[in-house]
Amino acid sequence: MAEEIYRELTKLCGKDLEQAENEEIYAALLNLVQTQSRKQEVPVTGRKLYYISAEFLIGKLLSNNLINLGLYDDVKAALSKAGKNLSDIEELENEPSLGNGGLGRLAACFLDSLATMNLPGDGIGLRYHCGLFHQNFSDGLQSTTPDYWLNGVDWTERTEKVYPVTLAGKEYKARLYKLAVTGYEGRTNSLNLFDLDTIDESVIQEGIHFDKTKIEQNLTLFLYPDDSDEEGRLLRIYQQYLMVSAGAQMILEECAARGCDFHNLADYAAIQINDTHPSMVIPELIRLLGENGIEFEEAVQIVTDTCAYTNHTILAEALETWPRHYLDEVVPQLMPIIEKLDALVREKTPDAVTYIIDSENRVHMAHMDIHFSHSTNGVAALHTQILKDTELANFYRLYPEKFNNKTNGITFRRWLLKCNQELAAEIEHLIGPGFKKNADELEKLMQYTEDDAVLNKLYMIKKDNKKALADWLWRKQGVKTNPDAMFLIQSKRLHEYKRQQLNLLFLIHQYYEIRAGHTPATPIVSIFGAKAAPAYVIAQDIIHALLTLSKVIAEDPEVSKWMQIVFVENYNVTAAEKMIPACDLSEQISLASKEASGTGNMKFMLNGALTLGTMDGANVEIAERVGTGNIYIFGQTSNQVIRRYADGDYCAREWYEGDPNIRRAIDFLTSEQMLAAGHEENLARLKNELTGKDWFQTLPDFNAYIVRKTQAMQDYATNPRAWTRSALINIAQAGFFSSDRTIAEYNNDIWHLDK
Ligand SMILES: *Cc1c(COP(=O)(O)O)cnc(C)c1O
């Protein structure tokens, strides 16, 4: 097989592999993979799923696709025969960062699972020319540059299909690009991405700023442009409608080609609406069905039977509502339909909280989704419960049968087989290859919890992964880290609810303790990875405080023997794949009730990290599975938090003034050392936020966090065998968090697709 691949690549390069440049080999490999993928395409019979999402954070594709096609080892062998290295070639691939974080990454994991499980399910999204911005640190601050990922060869294949889409009365042509999604020993589905031919990168001014009024040139230029001003918010509606209108036309066309007469659309198509960004697909489909001669009332029923909605957050600011005049301006053709849908709701219920158009003329996208789809799901057990009990209680009363939970998952192909090949090989050695497609088989590892040889091996694998991360950090950022130290990692988007600031306060506390001669049980390396939305001021301040503290510590020889802070620049899927296998302690410290699920927590667990976390999102389900002895739980419960918000009696200043440890840590932000290394404006503003507001209740969890984290450090240092045993239990219990399980549940309860 390796011989054959060698010949094939030589042919594709047009020269001996030995003589080919890595760029040429990359292009040849891409070609080879695309040809192989196409062979796995399967004609669809029965219902087909369309997963519509504004984001697909797919990550690099080369190695993942090679693994899924069963070609990885042979390609590696063929290349090495020619003196080439697959990982050097992989470096040349630009990561398609077509998502912000967890929500987009979930969509990518789902596509992998659908194809692996041989289910007919395509993605529908946008082909952004620049993915999530590139993050640099300079002068202790985040700076942002455009992420051009389409320069050179890329994985999207241009088609001749174009769909007309009318925006603000003007017609645009949405061109379809296809990206092959190949499952692990499975079929090939498609990620359908729409784009305009007229996009022009020259409208980008400085950094990631651009002329937001030039729709023709900028519509798909950026993932989620800054929406802190009106033009940015309008552009978002333009993007959303381009996606759903072209997507809806494509769905109808495909179904018609398979014999659908549109009255029976729901037998041919299932549409999953990933958060509210694609919600306009509901009125758009009703509009298109109307053009095909279907009466409004019937169209509403057809669309309701076809669509299902996933809710991803209870953060009020993230539940999209649009001022009506925005929609009047951009999509006037939808407004009469949205009004008629709102009228149906008003006939049905006197509960004004559930209306689509409220008394201030704002349009609530989630409300439209819940009324006019047949399923609403949350993404972890606790999250779904909170939706039913509080956030969406009025809807739950109307439609208890529509509500269901689908706890998120991750694909084990990328997050184990690809990113942690040494661990995957050891697991296969112990329990055979079945776990790759049947994740529950990981439980067979439980028979090794008392096996010293296995525990030693796991310990060595973790050490190797820590060395690999240390090498990578050195090459990429010029930072030296000690792989014998304990690696604690908090990597995820920067947001106050995720509470990087709590971690920051711990690190200041630790700094003081070391200065006072109370050295920790183990040296620690605290590693962060996080991008902050450009308009999110306090998030920038938290980054600045961490970078500044990192500098203060590095310059203090006494303290830096014991602790180090590393902030990985430009956290993305590629970085996550390096960081997660090297983690000892996974920091999942969001304010209970705020993290809908989290999926980072699952990736770390699967790679043998122990979790330090609150009882939030899927942490609750992780704790249930591993048992409280194999996870470090701390902090307020979601009920306590929700009560505190309801009572409105949380006063950060009282905690600050009443607790000397808290005061000492917060005051340090504006200490002489910090001001000498950083910027007063940022540090003082953060201090002010923490003492004056602290909306995400950092301070009430401060002491409990210190106690639990100190305990974890102690356990790690004093009993490595017990630590590794817990790590093994975490791996063995991770099977539930495979996205294959999640997809099987969606299919059984919502989609009902045929293989
Ligand atoms: C998994 C992942 C996330 C989501 O992390 P959470 O901890 O669940 O917020 C965000 N970004 C990247 C690059 C990821 O791989």
C-alpha cells in the first residue's frame, strides 16, 4: 500500500517525491485525499439531515482525513521513504478557523460522527475568507490581524451551483462550495459553504477593520465581524440570510430531485438549527414553499415538522433579538411571514413573554425557533433542566413534549486518535481497536486500575506529551517550560463567566505564599489559551493582567522556581491538539449555571487529565461517571448562584473588604510590581470591576478554589500512582462523551435517518 501511495504521489507531483517541495507534496496529498473521499460518497435514500450553523470550527484536515480513510500510516511510510516528514507537511496547512469556540467545534465533531456512523447528514454554513482573527500579544495586550486561510490550496471545492438571494432589495448570487467530510471507515458527506464571487479583501483597512457598508465586497469576508456597532449587527443579518436562503433553496432542490413534492418535505429532510444564527431558515422555507404553491397554514406545519432547534446558552446577551427595523431593511420579504407567525402565537397563548415580536418591536429569534420547530434541546443535563425551570419555563409549559436534552460530545478520532497517538496505541494494545468506533469499550480499561505496568506506561505517555508541548512552546513562542512540573491548563474563549480571573487571583495568591516561604507541593506551570472578542474590554484587561503577572513572576528568581504562567498565543484547534494531551489538571471553573455544557472538559478527560471544576455544564456528568474521588469539585452550586441572582444581594465589595486573602490578591493588581510591568489603565479597570461589580461571582468561590487546587497539587506531588490511577479512570469513563453517542441520540429522538 505504501508503495502504491508513493507512486501515486510521485505522479501527482509530476516528479520524484525526493525532489518535490513540501508544498507540492501537500497539494498532491490533498488531491489524493479528495479522490479517495469521493469514492465513499453514498446516494441518499430516505430522510437526510441538514445541520445549519454559522460556524464549523473544523481544524486542519489533512491528518484527520488520512486517519479516517485508513491511509495515515502508509502515507507516513511512503513519505519517510522519500526523506519527507508528514508533520512538516501538515505545518503548511492553514487551519480553517470557521468558528469562535465550542459551538463551532461541536458542529465539526457532529459532522465527523455522522459520516463515521454512515448517516446522511450535511452541514450548511458560510465560506468566510477570514476565519476567527489571529491573536498576537504585544506590550502585554492582545492585538488582532485577519486570518487569511484561503491563500494557497484549500479543501473547499467550487461548484457551478449559484442561488439568487435578495438582500435589501438587491439580488446577490450565492455560490456553493463543497468540502468533503469523510468518516472513520465510514461514508463521505458534505459541508456546504456559501460564498459570493465578489468578495474583495482590499476593503480591509487596519487590523481587522473594514468598510462594513460594502456588502458586495465584504459579506463573507469575516467570521462574525465585530458587532459592537449598528453596521456590524446589520452585516450579521446579511450573512445569516445569505446562509439560510441559499441553504433552503439547496435543500428544496435536492429533495425535489429525489422525488419530494414539498408537501412531504419532512420525509426527505431534517433541519437542525444550531443556535439562533440560522433561525431565519424557518420563515424563509415558509416563503419558498409559498412560491411553490403551498398555503401558509400547511407550510407552517411542514416547516415545524422539518426543523429542530438547539439552544446553546442561557446568557441573556447571547439570545439574539433584532430590532424590527433591521429586518425591515435587510429582509423585508420575511417580515410579513414573521408577523403572521407572531399572530399565530398570540392566538395560541396570552403569555406575552413568548411572543416573537415584543412590545418594543424587537424580534426574538429563539422564540420563533421554539414555536415553529418540533424539538428544542439543551446541551447538557443541567443546562436543559435550567432551561425548563427558569430561562424557557414559559415555553416548557406550552410545549413540554418538545423539550429534550442532548449532552454534547467530541469526536474521538480527532481528540484521541489524531492528537494523542501514543495514548491511542496503548489503549489499542490493552483493549483492542473497538473503542475507535464504539467508545463505550473504553470501560474495559477499568480492569487495569491496579496494574502498575499500565499505570507506569500511562505516566510515561503523559510525560512524553508534556515534553512535546514544551518543545512546541519553545519553537513557537520561545518559552522554556519544565515538563517535570505539574501542567495546569485553562484553554477556552476568554469570558468573565468562564472565570479566567479566578485562576488569576489564585496565581497571585500562590505568588504571595511562595514569597512568604510557603512553597507549594509541586512546581506548577499554569497554561492559558484564550482569544477575547475585540470589543470586550474587561476580557482584554484579564489577558493583560495574566501577561503582566507572568512577567513579574518570570523576573523573580525565588518565585519562578515554583511557578510559571504561559499564555499560548492564538489558541485554536491546532494549539488545542498540542496542549490537551499534555495536561495534568484541566481547569473548568465557570460560574455554576453559566457554562451550558463545555466540550473542552471532555477532551481533557479523554486525554487523561483530572478536572478541577464547578458543578456546571457537563462537569456534572463527568463527576457522576468518574466518582467524586477522581475529580476536584468546588464552589457554589447552580441553585445557589441562581438564587443569588434572583435575590440581587451579591455585593462584591463586602467580600473584598471582609476577606484579607481576597483583598490581598485583588490589591496586587495595582501593586508597584504590576504597575511597573503593565498598564495602569487596564489593571485599575479590572480591579474596579472585581470589587465594584463582579457579575460572575468570582469572589464567593475564591477560598474554595484555593483549597481544592492546593489539594490537587498536593495529591499530584505526593502520590503519582494514585494520580495516574485517577487519570486512567477518567479515560475509561470518557466513552459517554463521544459525539457518536450524542449523534445516536439526536437520530433516535429527533431526526430518524435511515442508514
Ligand atoms: C473544544 C474547543 C473549544 C471549547 O472549549 P470549552 O472549554 O468547552 O469552552 C474552544 N476552542 C477550541 C479551539 C476548541 O478546540
